[in-house]
Amino acid sequence: MAPNQQDITRPQHAAVTRREEQTQQYFVPPVDTSETPDGLTLRYDMPGVRKENADITVDKGTLIVTGKVDPEESGTPVYRETRIGDYRREFTLPNDVDAGHISAEMNAGVLTVRINKPEEAKPKRIQIRSS
């Protein structure tokens, strides 16, 4: 039998790998964060990521943003100074935001995520009456 051929009569054993052991390398996108009385705004710089390839999830108080970059199709690189890869960034959400009211939009490689604060967490102005 040739060295590159597999014996199909012998059962193949698949390696079982725990999820924690699977390692994929990600770029950590730079993020600008701002807070207003109404909520938080996070702007992720993820060049090369299309809206369809971005994913936002909230799990146990953690905001997880991932973005997948499509592979280039313009030939074989001869020399490269830039790196291309997928993105991932996680943030622990503060208690005073409403994880159920998150909106996002993608424009020119910048993902803007807005997280609203619930009414009870917003500052309130108290009227002072005269007696």
C-alpha cells in the first residue's frame, strides 16, 4: 500500500476534544466605549468583516462579539505587511444595563453596539417644592 493511502477496512478513531481545548487564534479588535445617561455605546474596529459575518451574544452577563473575515481571492501573496484573521472580544456587562435591549449596526468595518439602561438605572431629577 502506498504511504499516503489509508486502510479503509480499519475503523478510524476520531479524537474527542473538549471545547476548552479547541484553540483558535483571534485578533482583539480595538474598541471605543462611551456612556450616556441612556446607555453604553461600543465601537469595534473590525476591517474586512461584513455585517453577515459579525455575531453578538450575551451569555451570563458577558457580551461576546465575533467577526469573521472572508479569505482574499486575489491570488497568491508574494509579500504581506498586514495580517488577516477573525476577531473576538468579550466584556463583562455592568449591572445597570439592560442586556435585553441591545442594537447594532455595521458601517465601513466599524461595528457600533448600543446597550440601553433600564429606566430605574437612569439618573432622575428630583423636583424641589417650596413649603
